Amino acid sequence: MPGRLCHGVCVDQGGAPPVFSATAEIDGGHLHVVVAGEVDMATADTMLQTALREPAGKITLDLSAVTFFDSAAIHALVRLAQQVPGTLTVRPSQQVRRVLEISGLGEQSWLDPA
């Protein structure tokens, strides 16, 4: 039976919509982490820790709603891939895919080609 784990962090800037959130849902051995907004120096570690919080045989990191992804975010993503080899699939937004391609990570096995 699926269980929802909300480890989200929402940063509110004066009533504006949240600029970052990370939530996790586990179904059996599959952890699905959804990240939205801006992943930067202030939020990258939260993304990483949300993905590592629950042991899982398979991890999907859904970044399709990410609007900003900086070098701290790249570093956190590479650390995650190293810590869970062979179990990670990343679904990037167009912005994230472009950043990963520019940084030389566009051909990683964990990156969803779609």
C-alpha cells in the first residue's frame, strides 16, 4: 500500500508562491521524489536529503517542475547518483536538462532521455 511522506520545505517570500518544495512518496521499494521551484545553494541539500531519507530499491527524482538549477544543485544530484548507483532515474525539466547538458552530464545513465 502506497504511503505518502511529505518532507517538503516551502520557502515563502512575503506571500509569494513557494519558490521550492520537495516531497516524497514511497510505494513498496520505489521512492518517488517531486521537486518544484528553484534548486540552489539554499535548497539543494534538502533535495538530496529528501531523496535519501527512506531506503528504496528504486528512486525517481522528478525535477519536471524545477525552474532554476545551479551548481549546488548539480553537485547534490551527482552526490545522490553516487550514493544510490543503479537505482536512480531523473526526470528533468527543460531548464534542468539544459544545465546538465552544458555541464557535461547530459548523457548520464540516470537521466531519463524523454
